[in-house]
Amino acid sequence: MTQIRFASPHDVPQILAFVRELADFEREPDAVVATEAMLEAALFGPRPAAEAVIAEGPDGTAQGFALFFQNFSTWTGLPGMYLEDLYVTPAARGAGVGKALLRHLADIAVTRGYGRFEWSVLDWNQSAIDFYRAMGAVGMEEWTVQRVTGDALRALAGR
């Protein structure tokens, strides 16, 4: 049976390893620039930017993780949860770990009074899309993600 718990600073190396495995899966192996120090500060510093949960098997082996943060909807007037990353190791896939992680996060969202639980998925990852639809997720077909990073972000800031 999978156990899910909130991550601790001790889990940061495992979280970074999972992030790198996820980047490999998403065909972006060189895109990860995060370090353990950066993740530790973001998750456990004086003003945490995100939270993470770890899924463990019966023997205590980490099988996956989810990293999420609070967002806000002006339309609902309520905070929401944005799932940045969900990753399950290849060996644990198909055993209900991903479903357990999503259910755990949904429970956190409901307990905290959030109005939404949302995330993005790559358009080529049909197995993930099918899985999310089976869990009740609805695609936001008319919405597209916009992003500004690096030099473009600095230019937009006037720097």
C-alpha cells in the first residue's frame, strides 16, 4: 500500500532526482537548473513558495512525488492549488501511485477550502491526458499557457 506524506528537508535530494527523471521523460533532460539548495529554500525557507508530498511503498522506498503551490481565482474569490509536477517512478506505474497522489492532493485542496485544483499536461502525453480525464479532470481547451523567462522577463521588467 502506498503511503503519502509531506516532504521534509531530508527529502530534497530525492525530490531533485525525481525532477531530473521527469525532465528526461518530458524530453528536456538539460532543462533542470534547480539545485538542492534552491529547492530547500523554496520548500522549507522562511517564505516557502511550494509544498511537496512523497509517495512511499510498503518498504519505505520513494515511488513518486508531487510539488504544488497555492494560486488564487478572482472569479471564485477563493485560493486554489496548482500542481507543478507529479512523477511516479517507472517501477511503480500502474500500481495506483499516481491516483493516490492526486486523491491526496484533492483532499488537501478540499480541506483547505480551495475552489480549484489544476495543472498542465504536455499535449503529446496522451496516456497522462487519458488518466487525468478518468480522474475527472477537464481540459481547458480555449486557454493557452503564456510564459516569460530569462532575457525576455528582464526586458519586461525594464532591466
